[in-house]
Amino acid sequence: MLQVEQIAAQIREADCFLIGIGEAFAVGAKAEQSPLGKAYMENKKRLEGEAALLPAEREYVEILDMVGNHPARETEEKRARVQQAYAILSKIVEKKPFFVVTMCTDGEIFDSALDAEKITAPCGNVHMLQCSRHILEPFETAPLYEKLEQQIEAGEVFTALPRCPACGGPLHPNTICTEGYLQDAYLPSWQTYTIWLSGTLHRRLCVLELGVSFAHPSVIRFPFEKTVFYNKKASLLRVHPTLCQVPQELEGRGMAVAAEPVQFLTELESYL
């Protein structure tokens, strides 16, 4: 408990916060909660049973497989715990400057109490779609999803894959898992982040790295270490069940916590 108390004191003394959210927070979209997922539940069996499918229907089955078998699908309990963790982070940074870099592509953080203008998601977001022919920039999916949901609720047979209004090509989630991933959607927020970060030099910056793996170390792990190395007033708190090691160069200003980050934040809350 002494370590948690020390961390809480360090948080209270900070001038600003840089937060890295790792894959440990990933929730993903449950099939029954998204319009495409509802279509999967309603129509996939019928489509697979048809002897002869139109080309559009075959493409539709493919995208339904992708949505319905999303590798990050989790339970409602996981979603509730993650949202609680985001609420605790919101409490930590309350009334102080902060920025969040997230590796998650589920979009859950944008539904939290954290200011969306202070979040950047370089790995993409499943709530955005991109044209498979790379002609359009990523765009909001809401209008397409709304139309699809209306068709499902009306009992209409929906067989056409959502398509790009410009070229007619199929649309795919705008995430790093999509071949030909377009970065246009997150770049403005990334630029805002880099400008914000440049203003934290010589300030008591508390860097919270939560559940970040080595999948893409050049996005969070290495840059965060570099930030703390050059800002002598900064400190690094790295929380991960197994990958919490802190470089020797940050000795005295880095703390390793071998813990599950969502659970750690829950325990930390009572000390804030």
C-alpha cells in the first residue's frame, strides 16, 4: 500500500499529465450492440443458406464475419470496468492539463468523461470507416449505420454492403488492422498532441503508462521514456502485469508497477 500512497502523492503534486492507454483497456464492439452486428445476427444465416448470392451479398457476408467475430469482443463486465477506469483517470486529471494517447481501436474512451479533444488514437477507431480504394479520407459512420439499423428494424432484407459514396467501393473499419490503413482521421489530434507536449518541458509532468505492450513501442513506450528523460521534472509510472520495467536512465524518476492497470486504478482511487 505504501507504493500506492507514494503514487497518489506524486499525482497530487503534478502540474500536468501525459497518459498512455494500452491494449489492456481494449473492449471492442459486441456484435449485438452495433448496427452491422445486428445485421450479422439477423441476416448471416439466411445469406449463407442461399445457393446463389449476388456479388454484393458475398461481400456483405465477409464483412459480417469480420464484425461478428471481432477478436476484441468482450463482456459487458469488461466494458463497465474499463469505463470506471476512464472515470478515475478523469478524476485524476481534473482541472489540470492532460493529453491521452491510446492504442485501443474500440472507441470506448471517446464515450468516457475524458475530453475527446485531448485524446489521440493513432491505431484508428472502429467507429470510422475508410474506402477500400483509398480515395476518400476516413469519415463518420453514423449516417450509414443509422440507415442500416432502420432497414433492420423495418424487417427489410439488407444485402448491400455499405459503400463509399464517391467510388462505390466497400468500406472497412479505419484501424491499423485494415490493409491500407488511412491515417488521415487521427493526424489532426496527433498534431495537437505534439504541440501540447512541447509546452510541458520544465513542468512537473506525470507520465502514466497503463497496460502498454511492445506491439508498437514507437507509439507510446519509447516516446514516453524520451519525454521523461529530457524533462528532468517529469516522472514515469509504468503499470503492466509483466512489461513494467523502467530504463536505468530514469532511475529515481520512474516507477514500475506489476499490476493489471484497470484494477490498479480502482485501488488507487481511494488514495486520491
